[in-house]
Amino acid sequence: MNQRNNNPNQTDRRLLTVSDKDIFVTVQKALLVGIILKNQTRADREESLKELTSLVKTAGSNPTIVQTKRVDRIDPKTFIGKGSINDLEVLSKANDIDVVIFDCELNPNQQKELREIFQCDVVDRTGLILDIFALHAQSKEANLQVELAMSVYLKPRLAGLGKTLNQQGGGIGTRGPGEAKLETDSRLIDNRINKLRKELKKIERQRLLQASSREKKNTPLVSIVGYTNAGKSTLLKSLTNSDAYAADELFATVDSLQRELPVKDVQEPLILSDTVGFIQNLPTTLIESFKSTLLVATSADLLIHVVDAATAIPEMHIATVREILKQIEVSANEIMVFNKVDKIDRASLNDLAERYPQALFISSLKQTGIDELVETISKEIYGETIKDSFLVEPKNLEHVNRFGEILEVKNSSDLLLIEIKMRSKLVSKLKDLKIMKDPK
């Protein structure tokens, strides 16, 4: 795993997930439990279980054993029922398992019951995702967002967790960004949650002010969105030659990154923004906590929807992203971009092109199709490049020059007659602002 913090003490010895036992291990051995609910098939859940395996690896643990259990009726105590639990308990003890991870969402009582049965940590899908967010949070804002989400998630799970909540841990479920650890006193946690929400509200207001300032300057914002590990950060680096963090792991980016994208024939660049990756069953606590970060997408003029061309289930990834965008009320137009085409064969590429005729196909890593993408973004934001003549006041000449290439200037009474190459939508905008007008 790509650790950003290269402190060997954090990777060599890590406290297990929020637990009532102080057990340190080098790497957690994990038992993964896939769930097949009523009316679902094994094929329906295979991709989710593969994703869970990748999540566990990203969290720094070893997915030692993977088991799938059919659940016709959810057991209120153990979720999967006594018989299945007995089988897993024997398997867990025989293999010295450190953490059992369920590919579903467990309620606090189920999690407590399962911990007592397995005598080790038990984590659900939500807790695992929260843990990875805590691992990758870098900025103050992201740390606040993760701590809020973890606090909301852990508050109803306090019973039986004991003193571990007050310790700095490193295993799944314990990584928290704040210096203030969760207290067992519910009132103190409520106070901390309220404080975190107030701090994030301040950041949200700052983002709204920044968006207002950007709109006043007519600076377009293009937001990159997509399923986790689709290659959004690599694309941002490729488009802007920036040093954005990118890694082949889930949720490598949890901070909102903004970089300038130079556009041909326009002196002032547009702003390109990366966002946190989406995933199926993304915890609602995360969506709420990361609201200030996701505001970038809500105020975007255009979306670049990045899809992993190598995934076996692009339709599910696309549907998941669009559902979350709908939840946060994002309505901007999108350019669909299939990334990682260097990882698929020609037949697979042709199949995707036939199914998604409006999409672009690129490789951020190999720089394939990047120029075409930049031109498509430019056309969507600014329109086609045209050459025409307009009248402008002398005081506005410098302003006009920032948005196009002035080819010729002539005096025309008290105005200037200019011939200019400019994007069509910028022409319309400057005419609407009465900065340029057509010759009589």
C-alpha cells in the first residue's frame, strides 16, 4: 500500500480496530464475509466482494479468507444467523483472524454481538470506508470531515468498546484525524459533533464566497467526478501538469484539489477541480460530512465524468456516480470520459465506443486522447473559435485581449474596430456585457 506518512511505527505495529482489547499486530489478517440477500444471485455480489477485497488492501490489511453467506432473513442479533456464524467462528479461530469484515451495514447491536462471538474486531462496509478516508485525509478540511463522519458513526457503537476509543490507533476503524479522541460520554461526543459541524459550516461559507468571487470574474469551473480509482487525480495531473497525489488504490484522494487549465486562444485559464471518488453504498454520513467539498461539483459549469474503461461493470459505476450527483443536486452538463484504455484490448474498446458513442476514450497515464479532451472542454465552456470584427471602447481593449487574440485594430470615430479570434460563447458574453458590439 502507498503510505503517505512513512513513519515505520505506524505501519509495523498498529492497534486493531475500535475494540475492548489492546492488541497490536504487524498486519491485520482479515476474514471477509460477502452477503447474498434474498432475490440476489452470487453473480450480483461478486463485484461488491471484489471491491471489498480492494478496500481491505487499501486499508493496509490482508484479506486472508473470503466467505460468502446467503441471508434469506436478516438476523437481528448477528445479521446472517446462528449456523453461518458458527461456521465463521471456527474458521476465524483456526486461522488466527484479527478482524472480520462484513460486506453490508451492521447496526450497533449486531456489531457488539459479533465482537463477543469472534473475540476480535468486527467491521462493516461503512466502517471500512470511513477508515480509508481517515488514512488518506490530508487537509484540515478533510480531517474535520472524516472526524465528523467517524464520530456520527461511532457514537451509537460506544457500548462495550471501552477504553480503546481514547487511544491513538492504526488499524481499520481506529484511524482518526483529530487530536481530540472520542470520549465514552455521549454528551461530550455530541459537543464535539456540534463543534465539527460549526467549523465545517465556516469552510462551506468560505467556499461559497470563493465561488461568488469566481463567478464575478467569469472564471469557469470544471469538476472531475467519477467512481473511486477511475483515475481522476491522474487525469488532473495530466491535464494541468500539476503534482496532485495519484495512486492505484481506492479513495486515494479525499481532498478537493483545484488547478488551472490553460486553454488555447484564451489568456485566462479555467479552473479544474478533482473530487472525492464515489462508490456504491457510499455512507450517508460521508456524503453529509463532505458536503463542503462536494459543493465544488454543485457549482461547476461542466463535469468530466471519468469511468474506468477496464472495469467489468461500467454501467454500475456510471449509475452510482449519477445517483450520488443527484443526491447532492448537481445539474451541470457532463463529458463522459473512459480512462485507462491502455489496459483493455481493441475489441473491448470498440464495444464501449459502440455502447457510449458520445464518450471520449483516453489514457491519462499514456497521454492518449488528452488533446482531444482539452479541446472538447474548451468547446463546451467557450464554444468554437471564430474570427470576426467588433467595436470596443479603448478602455476595454486590454480586457477583451484576455479572452481572444486581437489580429488588427483600427480607429472608428471614438471607438476601436478590432478583428479578433475568439471563442463564440465568449463573444456572446462580452456582447451581453456591452464590452463589445457589432459594427453598424
